[in-house]
Amino acid sequence: MRAVVIATGEMPAIPGINLRQAVPLLYCVDRPALQHVVETVVEQGVTSFDFILHEASEEIEAFLGDGARWGASFRFHLARNAAYPYRLLNLLDLHEPVLLAHADCLPVLDPGEYAAEKAELNALFCFAPDSTEAERVWTGWARLTPETVSALSGDLTRAQVEAAIFAKAGQDAVVMAPRLLELGTLSGILNAQRDILESALPGVHLSARQVEPGVWISRNVVIHPTATLTAPLFIGENSRIGAGVRVGPNAVVGHDSVIDRQSSIQDATILPGSYCGEGLELHQVYVDRNRLIHVGLQTEVHISDSFILGTMRGSRKAGTIAALASRIAGVLLFVVTLPLLALAWIVRGGAVSSRMVLRLPALPSLDSWAFVPIRSFRRRDEAISRAGWGHALFDIIPNLFLVAAGRLRLVGVEPRTREQVEALPEDWRVLYLEARAGLITEADVVHGDGATEDDIYSSEMYYTAMGSIGHDLKLILKFSARLIGLRI
């Protein structure tokens, strides 16, 4: 059996809204809607696909590729007119049963409907919105014999194709789908994501673990203890949920996103890489970085203030104020701690070691990397508590002049040499290159000497996402309190 997928990318016109993605590539939970269609069909044993495209054909073809990652083979065809894509059916030289599918919906079918023994029988897959047979509608999906496909000639509309199949196959060919996921509109996608999150639908998979019924959490997710999670919901990998945040019901937070404190996400989709600021009520919306589409009101707003909505790439770069505050603190601390610097030099007998660490942020290209020498009053193999006076005297104070010069931050991620950066896993390295290196780190304060590699990765991800002047001050206070034996 071969699948022919109509993915012309049409969507009912919404005044004032221009989608960045092609409609079939709009996210539904953790992946584009078209990917759900492909994976559902592949899981039933169909591995040969023909895609009939129109809008954004190059974008869709680039996303799908040749089908090798799904163990399938893909071919692509361009329809001149999106309203009449079916004329291409007669040009595909189809001599085998065909599964005709439309990417704007996904009927939830019994896997047996794809079985080889039924391949020679026509089937018109329909759906009744209110479970009333008289109100049934064709989903755009059908199982067709080669003879039926050959009868679909000329410039036919979708309604005419339905009538032609029904005339050829008869009433007995109608198969009712118990559920239908609408993937051609934003409101349909919000409803579809609820169905996917609430139920284990055949052929539909998610890149997360269901920790409770309807609660899907991916890896490396940081959720503040005061956050409230209400099923169904999905939180993508490397995302951060701040204090007092309410997520759900029917909420999707895409990977590498941050939801700041006291915000509420309900009946909404937050696309990957988005930052949502403090105290936002995001209900019935589709958020794509700095752009918000209200699905119910059918309105679109571009937010220029990155503290409200923005991209994580932009929010990771510290602003001018934060950089200036760090330098001022470095100058003041350098002056105040000069006596301690002299004391440390005397205690260590004038011994100084140095190493070259990468100056952050940095581009991925190794040729563009610049390095900063940091010094320490200790041997490289000497173990000193990273939260005690030894760390402060021998590692931090000798490098305060670098903070004053703006070449290092007082608070940031761990300074690393070229070899250490190159040894990081790829996703960690990408994150690290966009961060700022500092003398005091989140891992030092939170985990101290007992930090594992996973602890350090999680701490650096959290700091990169949540770092701010206020957060830096909290870490400095906690680090200082530990020096005098207090816990705050």
C-alpha cells in the first residue's frame, strides 16, 4: 500500500495574522502536525509516501527529507492550484492500493484498517462531530483500490472527490473514525493537543515521559517547587518553570523555553525557544518567541519588550545594565579585598598558576574564540572547597580585576579551557557558548563540592535561562553567607 498525503498548506484566512511556519509544520505538542500524520501511517506498516504540496513546498520538503529517518521513502509533487491537487493522482502511476490522506487532520483509526487483507477494499473514513450518523463528514482520508484512484480524473474539488469515491464504493465503504484530530487551524491544534495529552492514541508518540496521568515531562526540566501543574500538560526538554507558575490544563511548553515566575499557561502552546516573562496570563494563545496569537480573538501581537515575550537566544545575552553592574561590583570588591589578595599571596608563598579560559559568549567557530587568563594561588591538582574561604581567597579574589575590566563576570557559568569546552556534549556546548562565564556559579552555591556532572549541567541551564541582576545578587548573598557559616 502507498500513502498519498495532500499537504497543500491551506488555512482559512485570518485577517492580520501571518504564520511563520507552513500550516502542516505548525507544532502540535512536541512536533509538527505533519510529522504526527507521517508517524501514525508508518507505524501501521505503510512506508511508501507521495506528498502533494503547494504552499511552502521547499520548507516542507526540507523538513521531511527522503524519509530515511522513519524507515520510509518519500516523493514530492507540486500542485499548481491548491484547490485541485487530485489531478496528480493519475500522474503517479499507482498500481497498488492507496491510502489517501490530508495533512489537515488525523482520524484515529483502528490499526486493522490498514491491514493487508483489507487493502483491496475501498473505505471512506468519516467522522460524526456529535456522534450522529446523519452529521458525518469525510475526513479526507480513504483507502482506495487502483480502479477507484483511476476514476478520480480531472480538476476535482475535495467535495467532488468524496462524491466520486462514494459513487464507486457505495454505502458499505463508509468507516466511522471514533475520534478526529483537526490539524489545519490553530483552534483545532489546541483541541488536538488536549486529545493527545489525555489519551494514548494509536500511532501518536511524545518525546517525554508520562510521570502522572496526562502530565508529560521531558529530560533536563527544572520546575520550581511552588509551581502548579494541572493535567493535561507537556513540558519539553531543557525548559524552566519559575516560582508560582501555573501550567495547565491543556498547556504545552516547547523545549528550551522559560516561563518566568507567577505566569499562567492554559489552553496554550508555547513554541520551542520562547521566553515568557513574569505575571503573564497566557490563555487560548499560541506563543512563538516575541509573537503572540490569541486563538479565540484571532488577533496577533508582536511584543518588542523582551522582558514580556522573547526568544531564549536573546534573553541569554546579559543586558548593558547587568554588565555594568558586574563591572562596578568587580571594581569595589577588588579595592576592598586588596589586603586579602596580599594575604593570600603570602600564605601561598607567591605561588601562582594560570590557565586560559574561553571568553563568553562565543561563536561556534573555533577560529573566532578568544581566551582570558585566570590565575589562582594554588596548584592545579590541589583540591579546595568551591564554597569555602579557600575558593574565595585563592580563586575568586585574584581574578576580580578581570571582572572590573569586563572580561569576566562576577556570577556566571564555570570558566573552561578550550579542551574542556570541546569535551562538552553538543547540546551543553551550544548552551555554554551563549552564556557568560563568572567566578561564582550556580553549581557552587547550590551543590558545592558534591556537584555531579548532571548537577552542573542542570545548574548552568537554569542559570542561563533565569539569570538576572536579582538572581545574581541572591547567589552572591548565599555564597557570602556560607563563608561565615550561615545558610540562607
